[in-house]
Amino acid sequence: MHDERRRIEERVERVHNQRIKPAIYAATVPFEVEAWQAPGEPVPFAEAAAAAYEPFATDTPWGPPWGTTWFRMSGEVPAEWAGKRVEAVIDLGFVGDWPGSQAEALVHLTDGTPLKAVNPLNQYVPIANPAVGGERIDYLVEAASNPDILANDFAAPSPLGDVLTAGDRPLYTFRRADLAVLDETVWHLDLDLQVLRELMVHLGEHEPRRHEIMHALDRAMDALDLDDISGSAAAVREVLAPVLARPAHASAHTVSGVGHAHIDSAWLWPIRETKRKTSRTFSNVTSLADEYEDFIFACSQAQQYEWVRDNYPHVWARIQESVKKGQWAPVGGMWVEADGNLPGGEAIARQLIHGKRFFIEHFGVETKGVWLPDSFGYTAAYPQLAKLAGNDWFLTQKISWNQTNKFPHHTFWWEGIDGTRIFTHFPPVDTYNARFSGEEMDRAVRNYSEKGAGSRSLAPFGWGDGGGGPTREIMERARRLADLEGSAKVVVEHPDTFFAKAREEYPDAPVWVGELYLELHRATYTSQARTKQGNRRSEHKLREAELWATTAALHAPGYAYPYEKLDRLWKTVLLHQFHDILPGSSIAWVHREAEAEYARVAEELEALTAEAVAALGGGDTRVFNTSPYDRAEVIRTSVGAPAYVEVPASGSASLAAPAAASPAPVTVAGRVLDNGLVRVEVAEDGTLSSVYDILANREVLAGPGNLLRLHTDLPNYWDAWDIDKHYKNRFTDLLDPDAVTVVEDDPLLGAIRVTRSFGKGSTITQTITVRAGSPRIDIETDIDWHEVEKILKAAFPVDVRAAHSSAEIQFGHVQRPTHTNTTWESARFEVSGHRWVHIGEPGYGVAVLNDSTYGHDVSRTVREDGGTTTTVALSLVRAPRIPDPEADQGRHRFTYSLLPGATIGDAVAEGYSLNLPLRVADSAGAAEPVVSVAGDGVTVEAVKLADDRSGDVVVRLYESRGGRATGVLRTAFPLAGAQATDLLERPLEDDAAVFADGAVEVTLRPFQVLTLRLRRGQ
């Protein structure tokens, strides 16, 4: 047989695209259109309905960046269309085929009822099937002219990322607003051809099935009358029916499809636009559910549901009805799809608590899985926290983006730092925006790692990132692929159903231990430093407010615990942990608003804490310690003078109370600070030339400490997201200070200030402080940053041979090798950590602490003298230009510290101390700590009143050192009973609380998290 593949494939392509697709709508008549440009921010429907509209013609430019234009559309269904399927078709001037960062609209009836959204891939609004001739159609269409930030593939910085810099030039040209007759036969023929053509080209050329399809398509084109597409479409479909009816092979892979619409809670658009995106997408989804009874849609992020509930009650009611019918599946059980590394442990717990409670309260649904397809790597604390929230499975896709190593599994057990395992799946289709294309179906099968052991995978389908969701065309593809030879089989089902089947089929799936590290997007640990600092400080201020509010509720008559305020503030912080806000990968508008929100949160939490402390009654000047560890340290009083105080964990002490023992004084001699524990020498170039551990009798440093190194930082792509390894090859050491001066010389503290200017007008002022009684060396840093495409690091070369580094994560820490023996270790050239990083050799360790940074690297070299230098380098600030051209520019203030002679336990305690400064209240009453714990390694993370307002006290604690721990918890109130609970404060069957003699005995495995509900007695 002659090879005619080229002729046939080119023939089918031309006829399909140029003849069949244009015939999908058989007849059209235009709407009459009027327009009104809303001034400024979006307005409510009632205001838009009452506005003065002006005539508007197609092919007219409209829409300034971030503007809202309301269109009034009126039309009449022609009498001759009676009995046909009629739709409104609207084209706002869409660009490309991504419904995310561009023009979108929500279509309303004139009474304000939202009907459906329109976007590039979903331009229709159903009117009637069958239609009634002469019916009058009137719509009000809220159109958003969001700019296409992704234009030109992120090739250059854009001013469009903030309404303050975007200008007012119209972005779009209105193309179409018609009433139209959908020719259903032609529409189905179009879908038949799509599925068969894509299947054909992804089958091997040696496959008989490919040639069978090809010749069937050739015969189908012969059956098509090019002068009467509509009249001949049915005959063409009959030709194709046999090849569409051929069943899949018995061993064919099964793809469990679940409708999805990934909606970033902010990214290339501000939060206010996401609120409208949810209404558009959810309107489309509920409309699609009416058309397809077999449709199931999985949707996460309780925050987005709440936005719809509060702003679009009609859409909310439709969602509730879809949930009842089983077509809408709340998933994920988190407030938002948060970043997977940066939120603190208690914050991840609250993400799960608030998310799961929302779905239980509003839908009667307890979600069973964590749904995080798009976060940038995942902490090894997740398996335990997910299980403690009542979850059975975990889903992500992002690890498939690895630059270096292909992750070896798609279905596996993921084991966390405490030993908890959770059943986990990565969709081999490698997207959370699937549309069941031939390429995707081929990739899902070819890529699947579990062949021979498993036979099924999940595919979230629907347009996403900026929303959009599933379309009827995708549903039709799924139906055609349900049982089709040459393809994987598609079944649309609930993700819980998929996970149950996958686990039953593959119960002995392989185990992956530890973090899921994404070998990409490593700069998200550093970009937009002020956003990250706002998150860190908010988390700690929330802890502080809850602790002292609980203390006041127990000890201060008449004080009311601020449930509603704390709930609202927690939700604000949780929202901003979304995986494109906290990582620093959003437009300028998002981060400008985030910084303002964090400032408001801080102000309100400060007021709540001050109110709680004041409620304890008048008294002397007291010092309050929010840390879970006893502290003896130097502070500054309200008048600025230093004082040495001893304060119990989670308690307070009088400032006037003498310390049990006075520490040795600090001496300042030239550029040398000495407190009898450490001696610090500052070199003329401003670096630390020596840090001598007096107690251990050894030099800590193996080179200049606190070496500030300015690197060129231009990644290959994704500027705000990525830091590529070549950044290390070009740098400047900042060794020419403007001044090195002593600024504090007191027996309780000594400080030397180093000021520098460099680059494009940037300045750094660092105050190196040593305090009496502490080996910790604080480096308070004030940067005025004006660099471009640079990253600033602070390096500490330490004279220890460390086989690994230990970095704090949520409720514990992870160890990472310092060598690069394999590609897996080599790819971890930039990693994340929370309050501390520890390196050590047997018998001696050093910690580097911080109060707001996350990114760092740890490297190891062998010196000529045979000794080993292990270097910790903190990433302080970056200067990416995309998507925010002014990212990180301006002022930054933070502190990092060197802690010589530190154990892991020391690092934990000092990490809390640095992040939870002692609070001085000039007139406050004494109160016993709500809880106190005796037992090494047992660390209290949260103290609060129970969410059910029963008055019970809830305490969350964990083992923090990586070993087994036992302890006794005592309370400052009569204790009537104790119960171990899950994160939602519900009793656990395997009760780990042993209550006896008014105390609770606790036994914890390494890194175990335990929540205790303490019942108050009389």
C-alpha cells in the first residue's frame, strides 16, 4: 500500500479547521450593545444596573488595565429559530487561549442573578434548547480588563502588574456579541475529529490502529459535502462511528478524571480580582453540572468558597445544591493552597483546621485528602499533620517540574519526620489543567512509573491557574475516551474514589522518606523579603496574643477571650500563605497589599496582647515571656536602659526581681567584644575575624564570618521563582565599610556598628551585639536596597566537619547531607529552613538563627591544613524584576545570629527567643503560666481556648530534638481531665494523655505532635 499519511493528515487538518469549525454555529444575529465604564474599583451589581449606558459597537477598543466595563446586551430570538438550540456567544477580544490573566466576564440577568462566565475557551451562554421564537434576551455583563502579564513569555519587566503604574490605555477590542444557533451535529463531529486526530498522531507509525483511524478519516472527508457541512455532518459521523466504537485493550491504563479549576488566590492579579474569578468559574461549573449528570468537580480552598458565600449568594446556593447531588467535591481541607515549605507548623495546622471545619459546617462534608497540586515543594512535616487532621491521602503534581532528577514514583507512601505515612499520588499526566488531549493521554501512560504494579492514575481536568475550569468540550472528550482502542480509559469520578481504588490495588506501594524537595523555584525562599517577614512575625504575634488572652481568660474576671478577632486574623494570615503570595512570585499589587495587611495584623495583635496583659491587673513593671523555654537574658527597658531578667516559660516576672546569679560583664576593647562565654573580634573590613568559644576553648570560624557577598542573579527563566546554580560564579565581597564603630559599651551588652554603601546606591548598617550571660551573637541588619538582578548572602564559615546540616521545619527539623555525592544532593544547592540551621561534629555544634529569612545554602570544603570548613550562607534579599519590576527595593530590617557551642536543643530554644522578644509592660499583674512542662525535648507550640467555646484549654506540643521524650505537664488552674485530640480538637481513640494527680504525663516519639484538651475543674 502506498504511504499517503501526509496527504490524508493535511487534508483532515484543513477541512476540520477551515470548514467544520466555522460551521458549528449555523446562524447568528447580533445583540444590541451598550457600555458603561466603572470608575476605579469594581462596583456592586445594583450600582452598575442603575448607571447611564452609551451605545457600543463591535471592533471598538475597551478596557483600561484592571478596569471594569459593564455591557448591556439586548436581543430577540428570531421566530424561525424556534425549536433549535440557541446560545449567546460573546468575544471580548480574547488573546490566546488561556483564561487566566486577560479579559473575563460574568453574565447576569437583569435582576442580578449570575448565569455564567465567558472567557477565551468558554464563550457561550445557554439560552434555550429548544428555543422559543420571539423571546427577548437581556443581559448585564461585568467584563474585567485584566492585563496579560504573561505576554511575551515573561521576556521583560512590565508596569502592568500594579494599578498604580499600569496606565489607562485600552487593552482589548470587542469582537462579538451574538445570538447563535448551535448545530449540535457539527459540534459533535468537531469533537469526534479532535479525539481521533490527536489519538492518531500519538500512536506509533507501526501501529495498525493509527492507520485504521487515518483511513477512516480520509473516508469521512469523502462523505463531507463542503457546500453543506450541516447537511452532511451526520453521514460523516456514521463513517467515524466504527473507529470510535472500538473498545480499549483489557490492560489499558485507567485515568480517573476529576473536574478542576486551579484558581490562584492571587498571582498575576490581586486578591480583589480572585474574588470575581471564583464567581465566574463556579458559575460555569454549576452550569456544566446541569448539562452533564456524570460530571464531578473537585474544588479546594475554603477561603474562595467564603468569598463566594459573602459576595455571590446565587452562586453559593448553586454550589450547595451541586454538593448535595454529588457533583461537587470539596477537597484539600485547607483554608488556601498554601506554600508547602514556608508557613510555620501551627500555621499549617490552622490551614487544615479552618479549611476542614468550613466544609463540615457548610456542606456536611469531611474532606479526606490534602490537595496541593501547585506548591513549590513540601515539608516533611506534612504526613503527620495531614493525618492528625483526619486525612487519608495527599496529592500534588509540582515535583514533576524537577530540573535534575525525575522523581521515581507516581503512587507511593510518603513518610514524614515522625514516621507517619500517607498515601500519595502524583498524576503522571503532569498537569493539573488537563483537557484529555491525545498528547496528555499518551503522556499519562508513557510517564506512569508504577506499570506492572498499578494501573490507574488521576487527572484533574479543566482550565486553571486563573480559573476557567472544565468545559463541555472536555467532558465530551472524556466520554469518547471512556473505552477507546489505542488510548487510556477515562472515568470521571471523585478523588476519594480514585485513592481508594489505587490503595486497594497497590497497598505495598514504595515509600519515600523525608521532604518532597522541588528542584526548581528555589528563590521562593527569599523573594519579596518583606512579605516573608510579615508572615513570620504574624505567626509569632498570633501565638503571643493567644497565650496571653488565655492567661487573662483564666485569671482576669470579666475578660472575654477574643474568639472572633483571633479567627479573623488567623484567616488573614492563612490567606497570605497562598503559594504565590508568601513565596514572593506575585505582581507588585499583591505584595504592596500584603505588606499593608501584615502591618494591620501586627497593630491589631499588639492591641489584643496589650489588652490581655492589662486585664491581669495593675502592679509593677513586668516582663512577659511567650517562648516555651525559661529565659535569662538582657533586655532594654521602656526607658532604653539594659536590664538582666529571668522569666519562666510562658510566664512573667517582675523587672525589679533580682536574678539568681549575675552574669559576667561584657567588655569592649577596640573592636573586640567579650562576655566570658564568647570573644568576638570585628575586622577592619567589617567581617568577624574571630569568634572564640571560651568555654569550649576553640575558635569557631575558619574564615571571615558574616561575609556579605553580592551575587549576580539572573536565572534562565521565572525570575522571582528561580535561583540557578550559576549565580555562585560571579560575586563581589563587600569588604570596604564606610565605618566600624563601637555604639554600646555597657556591662550588660556591647555592640559594634558596621556601615557600608555599595552598588546602585544601596546601604547596609549592621549592629553586632554581644549580651551578658549569652553566647549568642546578634547581627541586627538595616538594608536600603537598590540593586537589580542580584542576591545578597551572609556567610559563616565554621571550623567543624559536619556530615549534614539540620534545618528547622514545622514541628521538628530535617537533616541534609553537606556533600554532593549524587545528583539529588547536588540539586539541593539552595534550601529552606525556619528559625535556625545547625551544623556540627561529634561533641560540638554551631547554629545560625534568624527572625525572618528562609533560604540558605550549606557547603563543605577541606582546607590545606586538613581541617574541614562547613559554611552556612543565609540568603538575605534578592532583586528580581519579573513579575514585579521593583521587587524587594527599599528598606529591610531583620536580625540573624550566630550561636557557638549549640546543641539542637539550644538552637530550638534560642530560635524561639529571637523570634519572640520579651515583652515589657509598665503596669501588669502577676499570673502563673497557663501550662508548664518538665521534660527535655517536650516543646509547647500553642496555648489557646478550645474553639467550641467550652472553656477547655487546648495545648499543642511536640518533641523538638529528634529523640523520644517524656515529660509532665502541669497547669495553673484546677485540672479535671485531659484528652488527646486531633487537630480539630476531637478526641482520639489512641489516647496518649495520662492524667494523674492533677498533671498530665506525656510520652512522645521523635517529632511527634500532640494536641491536649484540658478540662478545667472548680
